[in-house]
Amino acid sequence: MSNIFSFSGRIRRTEYAVTQVLVSFVGGVLFLIFSASLFAGESVATGMLIILFVPMLLLSWISLAAGAKRCHDRGNSGFFQLIPFYGLWMLFGDGDHGTNRYGADPKRRVSQADLLKASALRQVS
């Protein structure tokens, strides 16, 4: 798994999906903890809200970082993840073959353009 806090590079669909599932699960558990604290009283709920703010902020950062890297795999800016329903496109759409401006292909596939460059270099040598 790549650096989960970094917004640079590319990740595969599987890593993106697993990250989003784990973030959703942990976020759900934190929400249940906060919901349970509501029954204990207003002061407890306020304290839990303050305590859970940092983990929720970290989860949001991790989710946005994974989304940005998945957008990069598709050859787009990380801001594309802000488009409604683009997350489905990131989940089911294939990434760019070969290297793009955001880095090497995480599946280690070679694009036709890279093959043509390699063959041209061999012919020149």
C-alpha cells in the first residue's frame, strides 16, 4: 500500500476500493461511538465530539488522498473527485496504460506510445 497521507502518485482500483471501505467502516464506528455518547448527556456528547474530531479529520484526509491518487491513475487532476458520482467512475473505470504525468502505471503496463519510443530508440542505436 502506498503512503496513505500523500496526494501524489497513482493507485489501482483495488487499493482505492479497500481504502474507501476501511475509511467508511472506521467512520461508521466513530459515528456509533458519538451516537452512544448522546444518551449519556450533552456534556459527554460535546466531549466526544471534540475527541472524535481529529480521527474524523484524518479519515477525511486519507479518503481525499486516495481519491486524488485514483484520479491521477485515470490521468485527471485530483479535483475531479469533487464531481458528483465521479467516485463510481474511479471505482469501475480502468486507469491509463503506461506512464502518465502523475507517475508510472501501478499495474506496470506499457502504453503503445512507450513501446513506439522504445523501438525508435533501438533503431537509432
